[in-house]
Amino acid sequence: MKPNITTIPITELFSETTGCPVCRMRDMLEEQYAEYVTGAAMMAPDVRVQTNRTGFCHRHFSMMVNSGPRLSNALLLQTHIDELRKKVFPKKNTDTPDKKMLAAIRENARTCYVCDRVEHDILHLLSTVYVQFGSDPDFRERYKAQDFICLEHYALLMSSVNKKAMDKKTLIEFYEATNTLSKGYADTLYDDVTHFASMYDYRNRGGDYKNSKDSIERSVSFLTSYPVDENLK
Ligand SMILES: [Zn+2]
Ligand SMILES: [Zn+2]
């Protein structure tokens, strides 16, 4: 079945508080789409037309390969590579590729079916977040109780805010809560990495690390919206 964003429980998503709520939303959608493209979408010719054209980014290829059936991955790759090779390589082996072909390679590196769908769905889901924030005091408290909002999703929440979804006073409350969750968190991270670095000073030997031991990992999550990848060395 195609992922259905109306089944994504916004209130439930915001009942959790670990990490950035929009990252959690994205993770949920990514997982659903990675499963969908190697599952039900194999029978959906219109999706195959799109995936043949766009391909996938490294992250989403990895999710599909690690969790999807081998045969589905092989079939998706077969038709994608076939379409791509006709588009990006010259017909004759002795020819050089033209500008259009080289541009198509760059375009292919930028496009991903899952990224496109997730980005589209997040915008839809955020419109519900604004409406909930504007109409439900309980939801406003849940929103404010989040750990933090990462930098990328701070920009997204602030730039796509639907001012019609709330009255003026609530809109100011939204800006204030969102700034606290992102700017306030950046301030905390600054203090934590500063404290962590200071613990390397011999004068602080045996001192208290306080909340700073994982400040490097938390900073990377905040800045990039993804946790440190332990597989990369
Ligand atoms: Zn985020
Ligand atoms: Zn992607």
C-alpha cells in the first residue's frame, strides 16, 4: 500500500520528546517509502516510471538494499540503469558525451524519489502542525516540551508557517517556542562543547563533565539533522 500521510499521527509524534520532532516525522516517512518502493510499488507502473528517471540518493538506496527484497532491488536497478545509460553516455564508444549528457549525470546525482516524496509529505504534515498549534493548548505544550528542533527543520517550520492557522498572539507564541527550541538549544550546545573542551585542561582534571560528554554527537544531530554515522570511519 502507498504510504498514507493521513495515518501519520501528529499528536502521537509530538507526545514523544526525544530529538527533533520533524526528524522523527521524516524518519517515519523514509522508512515507509523505502519499504513501499521495494514492495507494493513494484506493481505500480507510474512509480516505476518516476524511479527509473530520478533514482535514489545514497541514504535511501542503503535503506532499500538493507531492508528490501533482493529481487525488487535488482529489478529497480535494472530499469533505472537502462534508462540512465541511454541518457548519459554517447552512442559510439569513440565519442565524447555532450553537455546535455553531462548535465543529466549531475541531475541524477541530485534526484531521489524517496527524498522528493518525503519533502512533499512533510510540508503537508506541517500544515496540520500549524493548525493544531493554533487550536489546541495541549498540543502547544507538547510542542514546547520537545528536546530541540534541528537547524534544517527550524528553517522549514519558520519559512512555511501558515499565519492564517493561528491568531496573532498564538503566532508570536509559535515563533517564541520555535526559537527557544532551536536558538536556545544552540546556546546549550555551545555551553556544553565549551565545557567539554575545558575538561582537557589539566587544571580541570577529575572535574565534573556535567551534561557535556555527548555534546559532540548532539551538535552533529542539531547541525545536520542526522545522527553521527558510526559506519563511516
Ligand atoms: Zn529535524
Ligand atoms: Zn533520498
